[in-house]
Amino acid sequence: MWLFGRREVIELLKSGMKTLEVLILRGGEGNTYDEIIELGESGGVPMRFAERREFDLLFPDETHQGTAASFYPNPPVSFDDLIVGSGPSLLIMLDGVTDPHNLGAVIRSAEVFGAQGVVIPERRAAGLTPAAIKTSAGAALRIPTSQVGNLAQAMKRLKEAGYWIYGLDPEAKSSLWAEVFGERVCVVFGSEGSGLARLTKELCDHLIAIPQSGQIGSLNISASAAVVLAELSRRSEKKGL
């Protein structure tokens, strides 16, 4: 798999994943270029300098920023490993999100606001593609992600492990601001078009909505995830005061 972009390659080199080669624009300047070279050399990663023409020929449709890396991605984390334990935990679950850019944006917010992991379906949903990793600004290389074959079964397992499941639904009567959350929380976000599936809604312990005063309609999934995660992070910090 190839990953593009200076910040993303830096995160890859820091992540410990098996990196096969780093391709760098010849004559590139700046602190990020120097950091990539230093990280690559210290990690024993083969570094190759190339002209811009070669970059454009190899990656004609990518915003590569003069940097690319070939690597073996780590396998997804086991779902059982992700939910093990009994202490406070925050997980994000995605129900049928098909756009890798939306997936990447949600993963970025999850990492920024301290979630312990992200759960995604194996089928009919976006996976950890280079586009998703790039949109996540490298966060997808840091936060554990688990793929499950059956979302309903995964939700039942979460309940057995002590999680309370909250589904985001714009039609829900309960407000995010007023909702009382447990210590072990999983928030489920639905697909870009139709939101949460019927069975997913039924398996949620609570359905919540983000209050809004405008008339344009609901937020998209990446914006919704950022709002929910920021609110949960705020509450967690307030408890720690």
C-alpha cells in the first residue's frame, strides 16, 4: 500500500509499521523533508529521491506533496482485544459509512478527543484505504481500528462487556447536551445517506440528537462525530477537575 503526503509519511515512520521504501522529491526543502529523511535513516528504511516528473507519472491522481511511502499495514485489531477490560472506555462504531474521506475524518476526531478505538463493518463500508489514512492526517496509524463481520452481534458483545450504546439520530428526542453517559460508552454513527439502519437503532440503548437552531438540516457524519466527541471529552475533563 502507498501512502502520500509529508505529515502522513512522518506518522507512518513513527508508527513502527513495516515501511518498504520512502520516495522523496529531489531538491525538496523544509523541516518536514528533513524529519522524514532523519526518521527513515534512523529506522533503516530505504530512501529514494525522484524528480517531480516521476512522481506525477507514478501517482497521477494523488496529492503527494513530493513524498510517498510503500508499507505493509498492520492487521485490524481484534474486536475482543478492543473491548477487554472494565474501566472507562469510549469507542466509535460506524454503520455503513462508505466514503473513505468520511471514515478518515471520523478517525481523526476519534484520535484527537481520546477515543480508545473505532469499529467498522467488513462489508458494504469504507475500509482503511490510503485515502482514509490520508484524510485522518495519520491518526488511522495510531488509533486501534477493528473490523467486524456482523454489526448486530458486535453490539450485543459490547453490552455484555458493560458498554452503553448511544446512536446518533437527528430525529431522536433526547439531546446530546442533556444525555447522561455511562463510563463505558460506544457511540454509533450511521451512513451518509440513510443514517442508522433499523436493527442498529433497535439495539442502541439510547438515541440522541445534536441540538441545532439553523434550518439547513443535519450535520454530515464527520462534523457530527467531531461535535459528539468534543462534548464527551469536555465532560471527561470536567470529571477530572
